[in-house]
Amino acid sequence: MSDDTIDDAPLPVAAPAPPSRPTSLLKQRLRDLVRAPGAVAGLVVLAIAAFLAIFAPYVAAQNPYDLMQLDIMDNMLPPGSKLGNGATAWLGTDDQGRDMLSAIIYGLRISLGVGLISVLAASVIGSTVGVAAAFFGRKVDAVIMRIVDLQLSFPSILIALVLLSAFGRGVDKVIIALVAIQWAYYARTVRGSALVEKNKDYVAAASSLELSTRRILFNHLLPNCLPPLIVVATVQVAHAIVLEASLSFLGVGVPVTEPSLGMLISTGYAYLQSGKYWISTYPGVALVVLIVAINLVGDRLRVVLNPRLNG
């Protein structure tokens, strides 16, 4: 073979790297999430809380709100005492003879349920309103954002108190009040992200193809606004649980027959000065641990979904 033949031979070209797949990106972000010890601890606590809430009838020693399972002779027992049925009240009992550990487990169902349902509903409403305000702009944006600004200028608990004074007590009423409070946070967050995204080429291409407004908003624009929405939603779950606990403590939240952690704290507050600390202290500790766990996970999610914060 001559030298000319060798010189004319085509040089080997390296194969292009395969494009990154969404699955690989998801795995990478999950790995980033569990690299922080605080986030791992928060995830473990949330997993335990979710397990106890879902399987409360099988995990708790008694149903503390079934009158047939209660004995008034078991009231005000200190932690570690034996109940009339032979079971041990590891966290003591309240004035009705309810096992406090069982009451906390059942209270988790209400607190987590109210927080998750209210955040889900508020995020759907708020993100829809926010992306519409950014996309249509001008008068629509001005009207929506003035409503959002007006609502956010009032304390959340004040709005909730006004709404619940009109609606009355009940788990469903609390959820409605929390949704009415929280949607504005999502609307503002999604609007800010959508204002950046709507000027990008993929939105212009979708408009040039004469796709419907609904498809542009929900199939193209909104999915690219999800990272900040997920972070806000995580933080707002903790905020909703704390707000519900505050309302229940004030006596305008969930009824006594469906108590949350906040209602349990309120029930035991009257007995603190008489030395019956366990009735409100242990539900309070459970509430604090739950909120801290949610905030640890939310803070790590904020870093994972915005890598610039790693620096």
C-alpha cells in the first residue's frame, strides 16, 4: 500500500455521546438528594410517619376515638403505666383514658392528610393561575397579581380564622381554608418561572405550529416550571401542618372527634400546671420532629433542583 493511499484514508470519527436520558437525570438527582445526612434523616422520619399514618389501625394499641375501647379508670396515667386491658401506655393517657401513643399515631393521619391534600389542591390552582398570568400578560397578569399581592399582604392565620368562622369546624373546612390561603404562593412562584420560559424558542415554535393555548400552557410551559414549584410545595406542606395545628389549638380547626396533633396539644395544655406534662408534650415533640424532617428534605430539594446553590 502506497503512502498516498494511507494519506487519503478517512480518519476514524468518534461516535457522538448518547444524549442524557430523563431516567439518568432522575437517578442523579436522587443520588444528590441522599448525599446530605440531614435529608436522609428527614426522609427516614417521613417514611416512618407515613407508615404509621397509613397503617394506624394495625399499629396502634387501640383506636383512641372508639368509645368501646376506652376505660375512664385509665385516665391521667403517667408514661409506662398498665392499662386495664393489660397493655402498656408507653406515653401515658389523657383525661379520657386514651393511650397517648395511639392518639399521636392517629393524629398523624389527620395532620399529614390535611397538609398533603391542601398543598396538592392549592398547587394545582395556583400553578394554573400563575402560568396563565405569565402567558397572557398585560391586563390578565395585572389583575391576577394584584389579587395575589392583596392576599399575601394579610397574615395567613387571620384569613383562616375569618374563613373558618364562616364555614365552621371540620377537616374539610380546614382544607378549604388552607387552599384559599396557599394558592397565591404557587401562583407567584410559577408566574416568575413562566415569564422566563415563555420567551424561549420552544414556546415560539409551539405557537408557530398553531397549537392550542391549553397545550402550550400545560404540555410545554408548565412542565418547565416544576422544579421551583416542587420546592415551594414541600415547604408549604410543613406550613400547612403548622397552620392547621395552630387553628386546632385555638379551637377553630378540626373537631375533638377527629383530632390532629394540634388538637392533642390543645387538649393537654390545661393540665400542664397540674404536672400532667405528657398529654401535650409528646404530641408537641411529634409535631416538631415532623416539621423539621419536612424542612430538611425541602432544603435539600432546593439545592438539588438548583445546582448553582451548591457553590
